[in-house]
Amino acid sequence: MKRPKKGEVKKFGGVTDLGNVQAEGVIDRVAKDYNYEVQSIEAQSNIHLEDDEGHGGAAIVRMFEFGINPIAWKEMQPTKQDIFNSHYKGIEVALWKDGMKVMPDVNPKIVIDEKKLTYKIFVGAQPMKGHILNAKPRTLSELVHGNLNT
């Protein structure tokens, strides 16, 4: 039996949709109401979140949003794999323009919102060789605890 490497996630508990949350925020000195989709993600690891030192390369999550053609959607509803396959080349080009490439080890996530007639494709990306990130990568601990400006 293969022993897990240090930092390797041992078990994934899954994703649970918790629904929508409304919140108030201030952007550009204007108070606005926002709706957020909330999910709970559970994983077990042999490293505590607080001990994450951020080793390894940068990982970026990019989101692409597309509209649904309601007439075509009703005639033949595609699978999530069909949706991803139809947009893959365009996603590759969009990432290439930003000096990034798709991380093949990270499975994409597709979220379909039939009420809004949209779907979102989330992909993992990494900088291409020779490209430098403009933003400072943050550890999971920094993201979870809200240290976004460091």
C-alpha cells in the first residue's frame, strides 16, 4: 500500500451546497446587497491548515461564465463533459493570453444555473514557464482567515 506523501490529502469528504446568502457590502463608497452561493468543502489531511507554508508552484482558479441558449438547451441538454469540451480551446487561448496554462491534474468544475440561464466553468491554472504572477500567491490559511491583502 502506498503511503501518502507529506501534505497529500488523505480523504475528501465531498462538497455540500448550503444555499444562498445575502450580504451587504460597500464598493466604491456605495452600499449594495450581494447574493453569494455557499458551499462546504471537507477534506482530511496530515497537515493542519495553520501550518501550511505555501510550498510548491502557484495555483490559480479561473472562472469562465457563459449564457445558455434556452431553445438549444431544451432540444438537447448537453452533459457537463460536453459543455467543457466545447469551451476547452477557448479557455486555453484565454489563459494563454494571460501567460497561464491549464493544470491537467485539477479537474474542472461546472456550475449550471438554469434560472439565470448561465453556466460557469472553473479551471485550475498555473503560470507558463518564464511568466511572473502580478499578484502574490497566498496560502490556504491566508485565504480562509481573510488575509487577502498580504
